[in-house]
Amino acid sequence: MDKTILTLTKGWRFHLGECSEAWFKGYDDSAWRKVMVPHDWSVEGPFSKDWSSGTGYLQGGIGWYRIRFSLPEEYRGKSVRVIFDGIYKNSQVWCNSYYFGNRPFGYTEISYDITHAVNFGETENVIAVKVTHTDLADSRWFTGSGIYRKVTLVVEEPVHPALHGVQFSAENITRESADVKVVHEVVNTTAKEQNVKIRTALVQRVTKKVAAELTGTVTVAAGKTAKVELTGTVQNPSLWSLEEPVLYVMESVYETEDGECIADVENVGIRKIFFDPDKGFFLNDVSTIFKGVCVHHDAGVLGAAVTPEVWQRRLELLKEMGCNAIRCSHNPHMPELYDLCDTMGFMMMDEAFDEWEQAKNKWSTGHNVYPPKHEGYFEAFPVWHEEDLRTMVRRDRNHASIIFWSIGNEIDYPNDPYCHPMFQTMTGNNDHNKPAAEREYNPNKPNMERLAVLAKELADIVREEDSTRAVTLAAAFPELSTHLGFVDALDVIGYNYKEQFYLEDHKRFPDRAFVGTENGGHPLAWQAVTDNDFVCGQFLWVGFDFLGEAHGWPIYCSQAGYLKTNGVPKDRYFMIAERWGGTAVKTELSEDAAVDVDIKLWQGSDILNLQSFDKASIADGYMYQFEITLKDAEGLPTRDDHLFRVQVLGAGRLMGIDTGNVSDLTPFSADYRKTLEGKAVIYVKRTGKGDIKLNLNCIEEQKSMLKGRDFSALIDR
């Protein structure tokens, strides 16, 4: 049987609050609410000052999920694994009353082999998940709560690749040929030794032309794992680039005495990457500058439960700005984002952690408003950091878009909490409200020399899993940390807002290139890139406004984005588009009264599965994005604002109305909201087969030409 992937989207039941018996298969969950996964319960409730400003004044708590499903009899004897792309956080998982484990980190992939616990045929199965997110001041930005990424069941033969155990790489790359290598980590769960024949084919994704076939054999002892390396050459390879992001489908077939099956299928790319310490970054021997943005994982009113089509629309907007690179701030993101960057031609910095073994300041009553709280991942880091880091690298290492790995963000932020006697007073880039005592060296705080030891350990872990890419991090206080060995284990040195040290520090580290891992939009920050060839580029803070890191009630959102949470560009977006050679053109807004409403449905094709919009959008859970623009009497977009109520009829559900207004405390779950500068985006999720109708009605009390008028759009399916 070929490897089969089943996505568990519908059929979940959810309960907010503790329910100590819900792990039990026989528990009656019929009174629980039905939800679709991905699901984020944080954005379903109201805003409250009682919760943390750092995470957007939104709720956490304890939540339970349960799903019932059946597996056909033909799957008996196969291996069955459940994979959660992301659960925030402190998850615990049961299947048919068997406990499989916990995972504190909320951003890592979580998987369990549930073969021994599942039933086949008419006997149903129950997966139960407990999520504990009671420490709301555990982050400096919005995290979300719940099973906020997709869940899949993987069914495969007893002899199969380990999870993410097929690793692709290429070297000696020219336009004429490329040497390719595929390493298979083969698992044998049977009770006898297995001789496995392996065939891996590389097929050009669009043309379907076979580029190479690699073969090999491996003997795997009963209950053991073995590795085998397959090598070959691709003639005249189609190289992955920003302009032509060509991908190959890598399909692997395993043959044992019981027959053969397709054991693994994934997309890979062939490209040559190189960091020159004096001349910067080269992609396929072409000097290339990172014109990047940092992104957090939420999408405004959707919270953390983001779907691929939402990110696709966002990436299209960034490409129009001239952006060619994404930094995953400050944690692994949903796997589909990496797939999209592979397909659309974005380079990526994949980032693991925002804190290591010591807590950073977490703001609960406003950004940089003292006193802070100290909750977060540091509590799990000593035990879990190696597994979490390996999980990220193994999951993502076949993506052509990933250029380098970042092992941490601003771990060396001064006095937060690390310090050193070299600096009696230390001020960071975000310290305007920091009390004087908090800026002073304190020997009772952790010594920053410790960071060099941890950085080397993390860099070594990354290289054990993938030696083909550079390792970096985002340093916040290099004027101290680089003198203490913090960057010694890196391949590329990354600085946040420290352009003034590039020239001096390149002399100190002549064998390393530099990159602006986080930068402001000031022209001087860009000039530091264009004036210094050894600086590979910059990542602007930040692509989109994001929930959390809020500056005080009633603002619940960071306003640092070049686009609003709903994807509407700001003035600075067009400034960067001009600087980076983007294609975006600003549309001036009218000041006249609104007399009409334009409803535009974003209809991007499903580029991940090579499907048209019409075919892709009939899937359960598809997120429709309606762009709402108010028009004046001349038909021009106007900044005149009005309050609307939204109704969704048929096979859809209203998921939120996003105007980008970061201080509008209307609950995200409400069916009404006032536009901002004449615009809004309405998200509607498909819940089944059939037509979906969207109705808008202006409900303002004051006199308005729009009052009481209905506007509608129909999705005919």
C-alpha cells in the first residue's frame, strides 16, 4: 500500500475548561462544541485588560479536543502515525485511552506512532488532546491557543521511512549538471530482517520530465532503523531561483518481499547557495541581496489558525513590494508557508527560539511597562531544546527556499537577563521605559559568557541534521556579546538594528558575511547594505501588523507592519516598493462620502497542488477572503467609514471581519465591525458542499446613503 495521508479537519469536539475524564475513550462529549481544525480559541473570546498585553489581551486557559474516526480493515497491519503541525501549548495526547505523551513547545511539530492503539473496521477510534495555556504572559507576541495548525494521520507499510527521514541535497551544481544525493533512514517495524530495494525518481514538477533515477538497497534488522545513501546526476538541471522557482517531485518506492509501494513524495529544488565573507550571498553564482521582512504567525482576526490561501495572498502582496525573503519570527511556522515560499520564489530564514534557558521580560500591562512577568519557553528549554531544534531542521531541510537556520533571536538582549562587567550600563534598542536600575550591571544576573556555550551546542545540533546551509542568529547587543564568543559558532553573523557596527566588526570577523536579521525602514539601514558587499541584505521589522507586543490598552496589536493585519498596505509599504524595485502602485483615497460598496473575492489558484481556484476552494476548511472597499459617487475608493453587519448563508461560516484597526475592541467573533479608511477583509470558511452567500448591511444610526442597504456576493458551488 502506498503511503496515505488523511487530514483530520472536521469532526472535532471542543471544550474550554478542565475536564479530567476527557482522556477516556468512552467519555460522552456530545455536549461539546463542534469545531474545525485549525482552531484558535484565543480569538473567540472578548478582549480583557486582565489578560496580557504581550499576547494581545486575549484569553488562554485549558482546552480539550476530541475526534472520532474509523480506519478501514485494509489498513490493519500497517503503521499509523498522528502528526500535529502545531498545538499551543503544553499538549497531552491520548488515543483510545492510551497516553502517548506531552510537548511543552507550542510551535514544534508533534507526532506519535499510534499503531498499537488504533482499531480497524467498524470499531471507531478516539483521539483526545488536552491543551494547557494558563500562563498568558509567556510570550512577547500573540501565540494563540489550541490545535491551531492541521492534523494528519499517516498510514504506511511496516517498512517505511522514518519521519522526515528522506533527505535531499545537491552539490557540484552548474547549468550543465548537478550531483544529487538522497539519504533514506528506513524503519523496520516487523519481527524479521528486511532487505529493501529503493528507487527514488526526480521528476520536473511542471513538465513531468524524469530528471534522474537513483537506486540502492539496504538491510534493516527487525525492529531497527538503517540508513542508505543514493547518488546520481541530473543533466542540465532546472535551477530553483527567485525568478523561476523550479521544483522537482521526489518520489521514492520501497520494495520488500511483500511487494512495493510509494513510500515518500515531496518537492525539492536544485540551487547553489554560497556566502562569501567579502562579497555577500550568491544564488546560482549570481550576487543576490535579501530584501526580506520578518513575519509572525498570526493573521489578525484569525489568530494563529491561518490557512495556506491566507498566506498565499499575503506573499503576493509582499512580492509586489519587492520582497524576496521571509524570516520566520521567532519560531517555526506552519509547513505550508515554506511550501509557498518554495513555489513562489522567496528565500527563507527558519528560526527556532526567542529565548533559551533564561526568561525574557514579558509585558502584561503594556509594551515596556514595568514590572514584567517571567513565563515562557525557558522553563522547557533545558530538557526539550535539542528535540525541538532537531524537529524543526528535520521537518524543513528539504525546502529549496530555506537558505539559513537561525538558532535564536535577541538572546543577548542587555540585562534581559544576561549582563557582564564589561558594560556597567547597558541599553537595548527597545529600552525607553526601562528603569535606571534595570540598565545597570548586576553580578547576581546570569553572565553573558554562558551564551557562547549554548550557541555552539545549538549550532552543532543543526549541522548534525543539515550541513548544507548556514547557521546564524539575531544578535541584539553585539557590542558586548561578540566579544564573549556569542557568534563564534556561526557561519553568517546576524545583527538586529546594529548597522553602525558592520564595518568595525567585519574587520574582527573577516571570514564571515553579515546580514541584517532585523532592521527599520530608514534609508540609512538600506544604505548599510548597498554600501557594504559583505552585508547580504536586511529583514525589515515587520511585514504585517501582528497581535500582541501591544503598547497599552486599548491597543492590542503591534503597528510596526508595512501592511495592516488584513493585508491593506500602509504608506511605508509603497516607500519600500520604490526602494526595492517593487511593482506596487499607491491608490489615493477620496475624502467624499461613500455611496457604494465593492466586494472583491481573492481568487488565487492553489499553487501548492497545481489546482484552479474553482477546484481548490470546494475543500472543507477553505478560507475565502473578501476584500471590501467603500466607493464614492465617482466610483473612487474613499476613506469614509461605516458600520456593517455581515451574514453568511449556506455552506460557510464567518471567521472574522478584519479592518486593521488595532484599537477596535469589538470581539473578533462578532458579526459586525466598522471599516477603517473605507476597507475591510471578511474571512469565510467553507464547512461543506454547496453555495455560500455573503450579505453586508450598513447598520449605522446616523444618516448615511449606505444605511439599511444590502450588498451581497455569491459563491456558486
